[in-house]
Amino acid sequence: MNTALVSPVGFDAFDDDVRGDRARPLAQASTTPSGGLRIRAGRARLAELDRASALSPAQLTELRAYAAVEVPFGAAAGPVELAGYLRQLLVAGVPVLAPDLPLVVRRLLGPVLGELVATLTYATVADPDRRERWSVAARRAALRAATAAAGVASSPPSVTAIVSPGDTGVLDDLRRQTWPALTVRPAGDAAERQRALETCTTELVTLPAAGLRYAPEHVEDLVLGRGYGLRPISGVRVRRTFLPALDVTVRAPGLPSERPADSLTAATVLGSPADLLALGLDRLDDPLAPVDVGDDGYAVHDRGVCRVARDPGELDRALRAGGRQLGGSGRVDAGYASYFARHS
């Protein structure tokens, strides 16, 4: 599959959606006379695919205005064709509602993708957070299964994570990473980080740091993003902050992800050792600050990384930044943000 067509701009997280608002409309797929797949919304024709065509960026732009694409039983000429059409949508992170997905198509998609499609519900696509989570998981699985974005399947790019030996939280996060070719190398100060980069023997390297929490798929998503983003450097623009005192995660407003970016959070950047040395990441005083990567950067989704606000000052800054409350058992009334910050 040609990811240059469906990438580098990936799924749309629908930042303007708020839980409880009216849900976005659905698009519908149908079979063309030639056995292809046509996607419409009312009278509007959004995309049409046959064996020789691929989703264009313009078609994907149209599709991302909708919560999902409904695919009826028996769509397309046959199961092989339907599986191919669905892969194109899934690589782009487009939710696919196919409750009657034939078992043979599910098997052709593979166990992970097939299960994701077969179990997607209308309730999930109506909820902004759950839809985004599903989209991220589906795109990750589709990229691993149906493209070369992760490199040759038998030889995935190797990654070194250079981290301070005292950062026990980061070390724990790195032990849980799903990327199979990951080496962890301790380096305590700037001089040691420089030597670690200069002597690094893996293709790719990253410098995670304390103050951030990393999801198990973080390194995997960085590698995939670098592959389909067609940029030498990938990373995250961190917008999420976990507030332990309130047990809530908030996300500040910011630029959309899954697209080229000239600024990334330093402690999430992945690239070659030479690239990270050129950026001076080994000498940064604040690894959680944004770093200018020029035209070389690609921002993956921000679900895999969040700051942790442990002291009152960090808590106050996170609450004052506003944005959406995403998870946890707590709730914060914006009018009381400063009160909570001063009394946590």
C-alpha cells in the first residue's frame, strides 16, 4: 500500500467535538456496478474505489468530516476486494462500522484489525475520546499489517532509548514498550548523553525524560510515524497533563497531530543519532520544552505521552491552560482552577 497517498496527514481527532454534543454524521458505503466501493453521505459522493485506485488526500479530507463509514454486508465484488478497500480506510485511521463483517474478510484483515472492525459500535464512534482511541489503534495495526511503514517485517528498525539511570518511572515505561527492537542505555549528564549518541549503533534513538509518562505503544508509534510521515524526525507535541492530586487528565488546546510539524517536545523526539546531536538534544536544560526541528519533523498523535503535574505550580499551569478534561475519576470546574491549585 502506498502510504504516500494516505499519509502524512492521518486521522482527525475532532478537537472541536465535545462529549454530549450532537454526534457527527455517518457516511455510507455501497457497491458500484463494477464491484468497487462507493462512499456517500446523502447525495454527496465522497469517494469511489476500484481495484486500480487508491484513496486520494482530497477524498480523505472529505471523509474525515464524518464520524465513521458504514459498510453493509456483501459490499464490493468479493471478500478480497473488500478487505483491500477497508485497509485503505484503516491505514488513514477512518473508523469503519461493519457489524456484519463476513468472517472471511475478518480473517483477511488479520486477527488484530479484524477484531477492531468487527467490534466497533455506534456508541464508540459517537464518543470523541473513544473514537480517537479506536482510530489510533486501528491505524497502528493497519500500518504494521499492510504497509512498509515499519520497515521490513523480519527486521524492524532498531531503537536506543537513552535515559538517566535515576529515572525509575521512565525505565518502568520503557520496559513495557511494544516495539520489539528496543535497547535502553543509561546516561546521567550531558557529557554522557553526548557520548551515548556518538557511539550509538542503532538506526534510531530517542531521549525520554522524567516528568512524562509514556504509553506502551509510544516507541512503536514514533517509528511508524517516521515511516509514513516521510520525515527523518518524529515526535509528539505534548498537550496532555495528568493531575494526580485530582485524578484527572486534561488536554490543552494546540495544533492538530498526525501531520508535519516544525516543533516537537524534546523528550519525545525520535531520529538518527546524528540528527539528535545536530539538534543539541543531549545538551538541553529542559527536555520537556519544545525543540525546533524545521522541515524535518512529523508529529504523531498525543495519546501516548502526558506530563505529570505533581507540585502546585505545575497543577496551576495545567488548569490555567484550559482545554478538555479527558479521563480519571476527578472533575475540575474551570472557575475553581486556582483554588484547587493553591490547596492541593
